[in-house]
Amino acid sequence: MPSAAANRRTAHPSRFPLTRAILEALRDRTFHRLPHLRVRTERDALRFVRQVGYSFTFSTFGLSAPCLWVAVSGRRHPRWPKHTHHDPGVLLTWELKDILPAKRLVYYGKLLKGRPTLVSLELLPAFVALIREGRRSGDSLADYRDGRLGRTALRIMDALIETSPTDTPALRRRTGLQASDRTREFERAMTELQRKLWVVKTEEIYEPSFCYRWDLLENWLPEQIMMGERLPRADAVLQVVTQHLRNAIASQERIMTRLFDVSLPEVERALDVLAAEGLITRGVPIRGLPGLWVLWSGGSVAPRKPGEELEKRGKSAYP
């Protein structure tokens, strides 16, 4: 349990020597790893995703990132239950990660590191700008020719462009991937398309048998796609880096480059903007952790709307 001293200090992390224990106490709040911050309802879950911007569903995969199941548990290290089908926390998390996307309240797909990720609609345009870089579904052939898209993924894209939404069995039949020995090939291609923000799961079908229904992301969330197409890449990097620092409290440049698949110079330019605004402190040692860290000092976590800081400046983040 975090000490009373650690809890008293959580409001202003830049004003005292930081240790690993204090950092984790700070993250307990932003990640909702405390009983009184638990996610209990659909409304809580939507508020949580909007607050943290992005969240994994059942595991953080060793990353300093929000996780819906952890927030539902309200504990720092919840133990995975032996009987998941009867565990209230797992069942609630499963229900929430299906309900919110089905209502088009959040995005859900295998995005960050190819893992199941929930993203707020406010932050999604930033990911669209970073990943799609202004490309539309009709550009998938060019992506394939440039080596950015695999052959199987291209076949699936062509099928969805022709007819969507489409359920998994029909999609596999139309692309010649219905054989059981091609299941992994199909799943890899669908993961590839989700990571590139081309497709989205829109529904879970239970009758006559369980399967997913898929659609093109620009059909499902057209407003967020259009916003992402207009958002300069540098501004998108600024948004995701800002949200990450608000969540994690402290991070390192290499962590951010790997998490968001952006270059080190891009991260450094975003940090320059935040430093100029007095929102971060660089080169901070944290007792118990190696290296120097970037420390968020800009206040409590809150959703950052696309372009919020840019409107204050009246221009793009960078010339």
C-alpha cells in the first residue's frame, strides 16, 4: 500500500524528490488502481477511457499504461482468476469493452503494439493522422505495392471495399480463406489491418454461431477519420505524447517512440513544446529506476481535445 506521505504528495510530483514507490502511487490515481476510483458502470468506463485517452483491455503487457480490467479491479496488481467465466471483474470488463465500441462511444481494436486497445474518440484522430497519414481505403493497393500491406490483408480490404459490413465467415469465404488451416493467416491479416486503422470490429454475433462483423473504419467513424486527415503529424505526436505523460506521470523518450511507433526527433520536438509551456520537467532522476526521466508537471489528468493547445496558439505546433 502507498504510504500516507506518498498520498499527500500526489498533487505536485515535481516539487519533491521522486522515488519509484511515489511514482507508482501517482499512477494508482491516473490508472484508477484504487478502490474508490474503480470502474463499476458503463458511464464510469466511458469516463475512464476519455480521461486516459487510450487503454489496454485485460493486460498492460509490461507497459506503464492504463488497463480497463485493472481499473475495474481497483487494485495495482489484481490476480488473474482461475475461473474467468464466473469472475465479476472479468465479466464486467468483457461487457464494457464490447458495449462502448458497439455504441460508437470509443474505438476498439488491435492498435498499440498490436494489442487490444480502447481509444477515446477525442484522441482517435491523432492516431489516424500518425498511422494512416491521409490515406483512404482506396489507397490500399498503393500500400501493398509500397510494401506497407500484405497480400492477404489487401484481399480482405478489397472484399470490404466491395461489401461492408461483413461477418467473419462471409469475409473468409469471399477471400478464399475459409479453410481451417488458413485461420492464422486470416487472423494475422486482420491484426495488420487493425493496426493500420483500416478496419474495425463493429459487432459480435452469437447466432447461429459466434463471430464478428467487420467494417471499414471510415464507414464506422467518419468524423474521426476526417479530423485525423486534417491534423498535422507533428500535432498528432504532441497529442499522444501529452496524453501518455499525463497518464504515466513519468516516462522516457525511448518508451514513447516504441509505444507510438514514432521517431525520436518527433518525440523530442513534442517535448520541446511541452517544456516551453512549463508542462514537463526533463532529466529527472527517479530513485529505484535507471536513467533520467521526463516528468509531467502540468496538473491532473483530463481529456485533451484534438487541437486544444493549438487553438490557444492559433497555429500548428511547429512551423
